[in-house]
Amino acid sequence: MSSLSIILPTYNEKDNVKIFIPLLEKKFSGITHEIIVVDDSSPDGTGEEVIKLANEIPNIRLISRKKKNGIGGALWHGYNNANNEIILSCDTDLSFSPDDIMKLYNKINNENYDVVIGSRHSNSSGYETPRLAIKLKYAVSRFGNALLRKLFNIPVRDFSVNCRAIRQETWRSLTTKEGGNFFLFEMIFLAQKAGARIGEIPVMFLDRKYGQSKINHVIEVPKAFLKMISYLLHR
């Protein structure tokens, strides 16, 4: 079994990390692993909660960034500090189950892939939409990802999800520049360009129970559209 580094970017996720990290630790107890939390100086005490957990779970590390500066930058810091053969990242808001995260690890560990994406938009995926606002987010995400798949001819159904695994040597071969949400697409785009073998598994995406989403779609959708045009022109 390949050794594993789990990267968890956080901002105001105190109530979630105290539940999620012990679940991950239990699920991966039979595999050599580390858990790296990259926290953007959360004012709710997320970092302090991670330090408490680290006193009980010694393979947890905390990277504290001075300010909230984008998920891309947080993942970049986490990936570059990873020590193990496979790097896996996911959100900490309990949207993804440890069972699905283990399936993601098993897929890249046991099969001939360099990158594996946990897709919310595959045929057997699930996307919990309890409210109208979440239904709209789902529709925007599904349409946007389908458009990226068609325009860039990359066999992935979910470019914008932070539930993914990559081999350490593959990550080290990429030079990413994006600091925000478009990092998630950029990473797949560069991996495909470099000839990486990319796979996908369906995952269940649950609505968060604690805290608030950090994505403002009114701002992020136009930004993503402009980024997409830029990548089309310079690919």
C-alpha cells in the first residue's frame, strides 16, 4: 500500500474538523499516512482545534497562513509539504464521506492512474440539494463542468471538486500558477497536458451541516468564464 498525505484546506471549519479528522484517522489507520491541515488563520479557532487534535493524533500537521488567500494557494502549500507517495485532498465540511475518500485512494493505489478525481457529476454520483440555492449551485456546477469537458476534451466530469488524489511525482512535475478556485481546473489541465493518466470515481456530495460555504458564485462564475477563455486562447 502506498503511503498517503491527506491535505485539508480550512477556513472557519472548527465544528467540522473535530468530527471529520478523527473519522479520517480511523478509516486510514491501516495505511501509512499524514494529515496536513492548511488553515487561513480562521477566526473561529479552527487552527486551535487542529492543535488539540494533534496532541491526540501525532500524524497531524498544521500549516497556518496569515490570511484567507484562496483554495488554490492553500492546496499548493499543502501539496508541497506532503511527504508521502500519494497526495489526496478534500474539503473538510463533511461533504465527502471517509468511505468515498478511501475509494479514491484505492483507485489510484491499485490502478494505473496518476490522478484520480472524485466526481459529483458521474452517472452514479449523488449531489444533495435540500434547498433552492443548492439546486442552483448544482445546475451551475453541472453545466460549467460539462462545458469544460467539451471545450478541452479532457475525460473528466468534475473539474471544480476538491476531492482528488495525485501521485507525488506527478504533482512535482506540474507548475501551477492559479491561487483561487480555478487552481482545481488548472491542475487537471496541466496533468493532461503532461500526459498523466487521469481517472475518475463517482462520489456522494452532501450538503454541509455546520458553517457556511466560502464560494460566492456571483463573483466566481464570471471569473471562471474569463479564465476559461484565457486557457482556450493559450493552450
